[in-house]
Amino acid sequence: MPKIKTNRGAAKRFKASAGGFKRGSSHRRHILTKKPSKRKRQLRCQSMVHEADVKVTKRMLPYS
């Protein structure tokens, strides 16, 4: 059997952990001047991939 290729875009966005997959928040790249400090601060935090999307993420990251 050949090796399964990892989706490189997914490898840059998700990281495997004991409880599932960690992901960063969106809306943190540009146009930050109009966003409140509270919102930007909350977007810094990592969160977990939703349980409905874990199966797809595992398929994209076969060796993690």
C-alpha cells in the first residue's frame, strides 16, 4: 500500500492534541483597527475543532 498524503493546508491549520484537534481563530489577519480590543483578545485563544468536523480533519491528517 502506498503512503497517504497529508493535506498540507490542513497541516498548517490544525494540531493534534489529546482531546482532538486544536485550531486558531479566524478574523485576526487584517482590518483590526475597527475591532474592539476585547474581541481581538478573545480571538487569540486556541479552540478545538467541532466534533462534527473531526472525522474530516482526521482524514486530512492521517499520521497525526
